[in-house]
Amino acid sequence: MIELSDLGTGYPLYFRFFKYSIGALLLIIALSGMYNLISNVKEGACKQSQEEAKDETSETYCIEGYNMSFALSNKRDNPGLLTAQIALNLVTVIAIIIFFQIMRYRFRKMKIAADEKTIRPSDYTVQLQNIPFEAKKSDIREWIYKTFPNENLDIVRVIRTHAIGEYIKLINTGSELRVKKALLNYMAEKLSEKEKAKEKIITEKLAQIENRIEQIQKYRLLKQVPIVFVTFQTTQGK
């Protein structure tokens, strides 16, 4: 049996999220990241004037190494560069907030567009509750037409619902007994007297269950519940 499933907007939104994430990183690098890195490298971790190098009493802060060439501490003595970096960081935060709002808006727009193009049974069906048990399908149709006389409704189908708990339980129990019976039949030559008696009991129970299922299907013994589904020809009708 071929089954169709609706994947929804999860998959396209998932890959679209990756694209926007890359865009957010590029935005951060463009606004403040490149400036921060270049200004840190330009200042250098161990820049000292000749006078400071000769003065043995002067305090120095110099940690050599590749990693430290990108450190913020390189421009600790340059207030202008630090001020510019703080300003660019603030601009970056504001830009990212705006970027996230745009991303959220486009995600919602994409989801709404996908929902409009996706056709589901729920787009044409409504659920009515507290329906009297004695109400017939024709009565329900007539009530809808009288309640909405000017809507030009086209009702395709009216479905009454039933309590199927007992039916489902019988189906599942019957499936389990068939598996047990098949296993015992496979080992028929090696069965003991006790196991043969067990097989007989399983066969009798299975026959009772199948008989009960047949009666339910033939005489419609399932109890109705006060819920009805009404399917219309168009989504406007719903």
C-alpha cells in the first residue's frame, strides 16, 4: 500500500535557516569582525618605543606568539581604536537584531505560502460536537443548510463517529493469537501434550474473537459518539 505524507515546511525552513546563519556570520564579520582583527594585528602584541625598550624601570606587557597577535590587549594603549571597536560592536548588535526580525518575517511568510498550497482533508472538513444520537445524516445536512441559508454550501459527506476501543482491542488480540498459533504449528512435531492443549485453547479464543469481529462488522454494533465530521466541496464552504 502506498502512503502519502505531508513533510510540511520543516525541510525547506531547515535549509533556509543554514543560509541565514551564514548570512548572519558574514554580517558580523563585515561590520566589526574584520576591523577588530586588523586593528589588533596592526598594533602588535609587543610594540614598544626605543625609549621604553632602553628604560629598565618601565613596565612592559608583552606575550609573544601567534595567538596573541589577534588579542584585544594589543590596542590597550590606543583609546581611539577601542572606541571605534565599541561603536562598531554596537552597530553590529543592532544590525543582527534587525536581521533576525527580517529572517523571522520571511520564515513566517514562507510557512503561510506553503500552507496555502498544501491541500489536506482538514481544509475541507469541520467537526461538529454534541450531536444527538438519534440525528440522522440527512438531519445534519438539513440543519446546516437552514443555519447558513445564503452560503450556497455543497456538502460532500457526513460521517458519524463510533467508539472503536473494543474493536481495536479485538483486532490486536487476534493478531497476537495468530502469531502464537503459527509458532505452535511450526513446532507441531515437537509439541508436548500441555502445549497441544494450549494450542487448542488459542484456536478456540481466536475463533471467538473472529466471530465477535464479524458480528460487529455485520450488525454495526459499535456505539455512536456525539461527534460528526462534515466534508464540503470547497475550502470556502468550510
